[in-house]
Amino acid sequence: MDTVFSQYAWLVPVFPLAAFLILTAFGRGMRQSGPVIAVLGSFAALVLSALILIEHLGGADEYNDGFEWINIGGYTLAAGFDVTNLTALMMVVVSLVAFLVNVYSIGYMKDDERITVFFGYVALFTFSMLGLVLADNLLTLYIFWELVGVCSFLLIGFWYQKPEAKAAAKKAFIVTRVGDVGLLIALLLLFWYMPEHDLSFSAIENVFGQTGLITEGITTLIAILIFVGAVGKSGQFPLHVWLPDAMEGPTPISALIHAATMVAAGVFLVARTFPIFEASQAALDTVAWVGAFTAIFAASIAIAQDDIKRILAYSTVSQLGYMMMAIGLGSVTAGMFHLFTHAFFKALLFLGAGSVIHAVHTQNIHEMGGLGKKMKTTAWTFAVGALALAGIPPLSGFWSKDAILAEALHGNPVLFVIGIAAAFLTALYMSRLFFLVFAGKPNAAHAAHESPAVMTAPLIVLAALAVGAGFVEMPFEGTGWFGEWLTGHAAEHEGTALVMLVSTAVGLLGIYIGWLIYVKGAIPRDVVTSRAPWLTRLLERKYYIDEIYHAVFAVSLRAIGRALDAFDRHVVGGAVRLAGGTAVWTGRVATRMQSGQLQSYGLYVVIGLVILVAAIAGRRFW
């Protein structure tokens, strides 16, 4: 099939870039029109992305185009864009979520003095993410990868007047840089070992698809280093600590970062470079086990949090763990399928949380209650997102999560058990969140009301997608076309009936227990706190990971910094001051010697002659 629209794919990131440039140049006088320009930029990107996706759904071939970027000593580095089925899907997901976030932000940010700056940052972020998706080689991807990190710093710290926002922005920037160092080293190793130093994804697939060209040890090292970069961006243990703190940014940014853009970049990177991982079983095992541990680890923390956005943030970390586990088990289809569905229901949940915060002006779920009666649209759409996240059929999260669990059941039963346990905790903490916020008696302290249509309309669209997105890949004969279209290999659906039964049972059990505790009151809310207060404190303090990092890294690095500062001031600075003082003193002495009196000059000559004679005479006795 002809690639009519794919050849214009480079325009997809250009549209939000143009919006950013316009808002940057004329933003101060565009409080009314600025948001419209941002919305139009993201909408244009969405339309062209949708046309490209439709083209590839119809069987269009991959399309690649570029230009000569660097030519040094016979080495040529090209930069261009690559449109595959995977990139076509990601473009739609990113541009759709960005468009809905822009529309939602018109209502959410309308009273902010820096509204045009906000939309400019969002446009730049969207451009960066789309450029990352379209990159046809690792170097170009790395450039956009770093630009995404810079944009996240600007967006998380948008309300820089708040000390918490500034600290969160710095934390996100520093922690993700740790992962980026790993990716940079992997890029350098690939440059060294790849034939003709070719960093294009097509060349990587060809080289690592053949045995013997690059040793297994080097392959494993490169794969692990790439994964380190993905761990930083996707908030996997142990570099997950920045992601919950990123909640200090505006809620639409939380939705943008957590749904389909920045955090998804790590999963996309592993999927994009999967031929490298496929060539190393050790690397695949590492990805799978880190993902599984992150899934259960983050889910256990979420169950003890009281901030509505932090609960959703830890749920994001957990779900990204599921995606990594799937890819580690060798199933790019299952991982990307869950990324696809997660983008919609997680964006829905964050925007729904923003609607709640906009109405009650608090993020503490214990200060809410009964909002379902006053905010009906927000309540039912949030319920759809919560059920999708909990994996309740027939919502989208059920199909994608079960695809991962089915892979785990066949690949590693231990990982399957961990995945099931994480699914139970997910249903439990989401039921806790929903019942405390929307059920019960309304809190008299909050005169809550439904958000305006510009905020609820994106919720309805995302709710519809959270319901229907999962039907692209179902474990029934003739319904699993998504995997074959995405990777060229049809997914196997052996034993999925057992997986569906077990996952549905644990999901409903989690919701039922949540109902018994937070609605019925049959189980005391402090049942754990009263019997195991240490466990509650452990989960509330997030296993003291931040405190450990502070003690191990922050304190030690601060001490090293103080020592280096003292060395600089006293040793280096002291030497400079000594040299300068000596020169000044010598100058002053020399100045005083220039008295203009002949008898003084004669005395100096005599003293000099005496010293000279003494020196000559002394040499006879040495």
C-alpha cells in the first residue's frame, strides 16, 4: 500500500513546535488566543497521526526518510524519521492525550497568570515526545530523550513559587539523569561495536538478529545500560522516587506525564530496541524481574497513601512494572497493548482527580466524600477508569493486563503470582480511593460542583476509550489482530481462560473488601494500623527509600561538597592569596627603595657587594 501520509510524518511534531514558537514570541498578549493556538497545534498533530495510523492499519509499508546531518572524516550520520506500525500507534496515543490535556487545561488553568507559558511548555513537551517516537536512530532519539527531560523539569516546577514544586522538579531532573547516563554509555558502546558505526534501528535489528557479530557479554551490557535509561524515565525501582513527587506540578501535567508521554518513553525505548534484548536472555530476565518487583512494590505503597494524585502516581509506577515484565517475558505485544490501554484510563483518572481538586481545593481523600452526588459526570467517568485499572471485564485494562498475566503463567509461574498479587492490591487501593472520594456523606466544608464542560468533555472521551480500547486484542480466535499487526507475530492464547477467571476473581475480591471497609463498615478502617502499626508506617513512609537515599547519597555528597569547598577556599584560594600578597609586598618594598637619595642607592650597592663576596667566598668551602 502507498505511503501517502507517512511521508509527511515529520510535520506531526512540527505543529506543536510551531505553537510553542508562537506562544513564546507573542505569549504575553495572548491570554485568550494562546490556549486556542496550543489546542489547534495538538489537534493538527492528532489528525495527521490518525491518517498515518489508518494508512498503516490498511497495510502500508514502513517509511523512512532523512538527511545527511554530520560528515566527519568519511563517517556520515543521518537524521530522519521512521514510520512503523509501532511509531504510528505511539503518535496517535501521544497526540490524542496531548490534545485532550490541552482542551482540559483551558478550564483548569484559566485563572493562572502564566497560562500562555503553561501552554507553551506543553507544546514543547509534545514536540519533544513526538520527535522521540519518530526518530530513526538512537542518537536522534537520545537528543529528544534529553529534551523531554528538560521539559518535564519546566512543567513539574511550573509553580516554582512553591518550595515543594522546585524540589520535585530538581529531583526529577537529577534522578532521570542517573538513568540517562546509562543510556548514553549504551549509545557509545553501540557506536563502537556496530558495523560502520550505524545507529539506525534498522541496522540494530539486522546486526543483533544475527549471531556472532557482537559477543553475548557486550550485548548483555548494552541491553542492561539501555534498560537503566528506561528505568529512570519510566520510574522503575530503584529510580522511581521522582515520579510520585512530580505530582507537585499542575494536574493536567500529571496526566500528560503519567499517561502516554514521558513515563511511556522508557517502555517504548525497550520495545524499540527489543532485538538487543532478545539477543540476551540475561537482559530479558533482568527486565522481567525488575518490572514484577516494581509492580508489587508500588502497589503496596499506593494502598497507604492519602493524597489522591500520589495514589495514582504509584499506580502508574506499578502499571509500568507490568509493561516491563511483559517485555522481559518476550512479549512486546502485551507490553505495548497495556501501554496503549493504560494511556487512556490513566489520563482519565488524573484528569478526573484534577476535576475533584478543582472543586474541593484539597488533595487529601479523607477530606472529601459524597462527591458522587454533586459531580456525577466526574464520578461515573472516574469509576470507569478505576474499574479499567483494576482489570474488571470488559473494560480495556482487563484485556491488556490479562495478556501480560497469560505470558507470565507460561513463562514464569512466580511472576504470574506476583502479577496476581499486584492486581489484587490495585483493585483494593482503587476501591479505597473511589469510595472515600465519591461515596458516603458529602463534606459540608466543601461547596463542590461539577466542573465546566471544557473539563468534563475530555473525561467522557477518555471514558469511552477506556471501555473500547481493549477490544483490539482479545484472547479469542480471530480477535487478536493487534499483536500480529504490531509485531508480525500472532499472540498465543493458551490457558487464558484460567488467567481471566483468576484475575477477575482477585479484582472483584479487592473491590468487595474495599466496600466492606469504606462503605459498609463491616471491617474497621484501622484493622491493620491497630494490629501492625509498624507496617502502616512502613508503607506510609514508602519503605523509607527516600530517607535511605538521603542518608547514603545526599548527606555524603553534601559532605564531599563541603570538603571540596573548604579545599578551594583555604588551599587553592590560600595559595592564590599568598602569591598575590607576596607580589604586593615585593612591590611595596621595591617602591620604598626608589627614594631618590644617592646615599641610599650607594648603601644598597655596598650591601649587594657584601652579599656577592660572601657567596663567592662561601663556595670555596662547599
